[in-house]
Amino acid sequence: MDNIVLDTNCLLPALKRDSIYYPIWRDFISGKYCLCFTDDILNEYEEIITQKTGSSEIAKHVIAAILNRTNIKHIEVYFHFELIKVDPDDNKFVDCAIKANAKYIVSEDHHFDVLKDLTFPPVQVIGIDDFLHELLAQ
């Protein structure tokens, strides 16, 4: 089972049952991949879900659904690489991916493009469509 870090911009569309990206959430729930996160990532998930839905209850249910799975890794980050200068807030996903030895970060954020030129530490980033295609091919 692959370790994956899921950017908030990819989690949100995956939560909607009528979205083409819903299989990403469904496959997480069924245990097809291991979702890696830090406290900062969970806090961002909760904050943005609350903003987008207007409901803190929905956000709390999503967080509870994540935390109640066995295919998760709660990561403690002790070293911050600070690889993304344009939007330092994105570094929490990078640091988590490095510490978790994640296969990749799934994101639609172009701030992560700077990682393509790095040889160390290696961090692969793929878009939501590529991740969905990979899951559907399994």
C-alpha cells in the first residue's frame, strides 16, 4: 500500500459524491492507499472544509472519518526543509511526504513545481487526474 500525501485542493473535490474525483475518497475509505498527514495538514483540512461548506460539523465528520481508518499515518515532522519559497504554507505537505517516505504528493498547486528540479530530497508530485487514473487502473 502506497503512502500518499493529499493536498487540500485534491481532498475537497474527492469528498463530493457526484464528483468524478469521488473514487479517490472511496478508495481511501476502502484502504487502497495510506493517507499521511501532520496535525497542520489536518487543521488545514478542517479549516478549508468548514469555509467551503459553511459547516464545521461536516468538517469534523470528515476529520473523524480520516482518523478512524487504519490506513493512515500520523506524521510528526521535526525538520523543515523549506523547499517552497513562494507559498511557505505548502511546505507542510512536502515535509510530511519526505518524513512519510510517500510515493507522492497529490496536488493541483503549481507552487509544487519547484520540486521537479530537486534531486534531494526526492519528492514526486502528481495531479489529481493522474492519481485518479492510477487508482482506477488498480
